Amino acid sequence: MTSADPEPESVPTVSNSPADIVLTSQLQDVPVDRATAAARRVIDALLRTDRTNANLDRVAEELDNIADHLEQHAPVVAERLIDMWRGEGVTRHDPVTGPENAIAAPLALTGRADGSVDGVVTLTLPYQGPPGHVHGGVAALLLDHTLGVANAWSGRSGATAQLNVRYHRPTPLFEPLTVSGRMVSEDGRKINSAGAIHSADGTLCVSVEGLFIDKRVPRPR
Amino acid sequence: MTSADPEPESVPTVSNSPADIVLTSQLQDVPVDRATAAARRVIDALLRTDRTNANLDRVAEELDNIADHLEQHAPVVAERLIDMWRGEGVTRHDPVTGPENAIAAPLALTGRADGSVDGVVTLTLPYQGPPGHVHGGVAALLLDHTLGVANAWSGRSGATAQLNVRYHRPTPLFEPLTVSGRMVSEDGRKINSAGAIHSADGTLCVSVEGLFIDKRVPRPR
């Protein structure tokens, strides 16, 4: 993850906050979160449904109508970018934890007293690589983001400079996975972090080491 | 990428096929591809639309109705898994290139005479990490998958064992990116591959080295 420039006062860290708080944007009972949750169901169901018997021509038409409607009410992208980066230090729209992003599972991450962060997520067919298992690149995506959140929880933030991902065993779909991360060391602008994905029985599936550089992309204004 | 066990006769390689052929599953003019393309528009538009003025309560209801309908026509997952892994050596449903997966941009990859593969893709808001730029984990996802396709084009296939991703510059959204990969060397069951993402002006944004092990997850039967 690369962060936007921070609003330090709004970012919870292990030294300014109670432990065991959720660091990612929470699902709210608001229309945009409900619509996004429903879109996630559609993405998943499109991969599962009967190819010949589910009247997919009509489904295509209905989805295109919904997209037309949403696009008609969309501001130009430059304006939307300014708006989406305003407010919450934690984003609501990223592809891993964002309640407003239908691509996100979403993963919720909790900050622990020892400086680590972790969360549990169950992945389904949209995230498949090998048969019945998580795509290796999806594991990398989840871990990259988790390291970014772990860095923030340790009071640092930066752009990913290097990510080394090791695949120990195939990561299963359809069962709760624990994704965890922590900042390991810092040296000036360099931040070293590590993380892992474990399956429900505690087996290590994927581990990661990341090097981050404290350098930020400015928020759109 | 980790592959399913191969059906070697059906997999095009640089030594058995003409150059410049598309290796990934192509978008077809069939209902499931049209419905999935429409779902991609919805995912994107949900991130862009006006939060207060787009009648998102009604959109949520309509999307839930579509998901209900699709789920009613879905076989149990075990059956669907057998069916989705039948047929084409190249998958239609992965999260990078799959025309049937709304999470996929999708990226189409072409095999070249020199053994490399490449493709061009423009990413939008669902793939955002830092403001206006591609999420580092999404870049890793695209590259992991591209190396898998490159290995297949070189006549090999295997599970990702290690992925080293280096981020040289922020990767821009909203402009055509070239994603490329090639097998670099092989040593028994070990396969070494490398790839990159370049922006439209030829700037190197992300590079990757991958180690793959020739070991496959069996297809569901």
C-alpha cells in the first residue's frame, strides 16, 4: 500500500489508542455500503450461476441499466478523487478493506497491543487461482495492504518499495484465513514489515516481507 | 499463478504455435461475458457516483434481486468447480484475465516469438491504492498472473513459490499500462521468470522476479 499524505491527528496508532480497535473503515448501514455489498454478491453469483439457464441476457441488460444510472449521477473523476480522499484517515474505497469497493472481500484489520494487526477473511470464487485455492496474486494484494495498515498502526506510513512473498502451501478458498502483519524495524525513511496468511487450522500458507519508503503521494485537492 | 494440471495438447506454446496469438481467454459475445462486463461497469460506477443523489437504496435492492436470481440458478459449489475447470486450458474465470470474473480488468496477454508475453490494460478507481495510482498489491496480482501465462507460453507450468516485486515509481490509473513477462531460466522443477509494468510513456513502474515450482493442484472431478 502507498498512503496518501497523512492527517496524523486522525490516524490511530498503538501509542495513542486502545488496543484491539478496528483500523480499517467499517461497514456502515448506509446506502452506498449496502449497494456495494449487493454488488459483491452479484460478482460471486455470476461465477457460480448456471451459464445456460439463468437468463443472463436479461441480467446483462439490468446491470447495464444500473451502471447507466450510476454513471449519470457521477461527477467528473477529478472532482470525485478530491472527494474520496477527504475525511477519514482510513480509506473507504481501497480494493482490500474498502466497504465502498466491490472488489474488496472486504478484510477488516484490528490493531493489537504488541503493534501487530490482524483480520479474518473468507475468500470465494472471484479470488480463485488454482482449483479451490486463492490466487497467489490475491494473497500478495491482501498482504501488501495489511503491511501498510500495520505500518500506520506503528505510527509510520510509506510507499511499498519492495515486496517479497513466499508461498508455503496453497491457500484454501471457502474457509476463514487469518491475515496478519507488523512493522519489524525502521531505519530513517526505510520501514521493514512482515506478514502472513494462515489457514483455519493454523497452517502457514503465505509469508511476506516488505520494504516501505516514507514518501507519499499528495492528496488530490 | 498456480495452474491446474495441464491438458498439454490444448496449451499453446512458443514452439507449437504461431507468434502474436492471444493466450488468455477472449471476451466472447455470449450472455455471461456481457453480464460480467456490465457488472464491471457497476463496480466502477459505484465508486464514482454521487453518494447522496444516486438513489443508492434502490440500486442496492435491484442488485440484491439480481444476486438472488443468480444464486437460485447456481449449482452447489463442488459441482460448479468441476464444470469451471473443464475444457479450455486457459481459464475464463481468474481474477486477472477472466472474461467471466468481474474483478478482472480484464488483461489480455499475447505470446511473442521471443518467448515473452505482454498485454495492455487501463485500470480505474476499483484498483486504486495511493491517490490516482494503482494499488501496489494489484500490480503484484497482475504480474504474478502474467508470469504464470509466460511460463505456459514457454511450455512450463507451476505454482508460485516466491515473488519479489520492486516498485520503481507510482503506477498511474486511467492510462494504458503494458504488462509483460517471460520465463528466464529453468532448472529441473524450478522455473525463474521476470516481468514488468510500464506506463504509456515507457517508464518502468514495477518489476518482478518469480520462482515457480512445477507442481500442480489437481482439477476437481
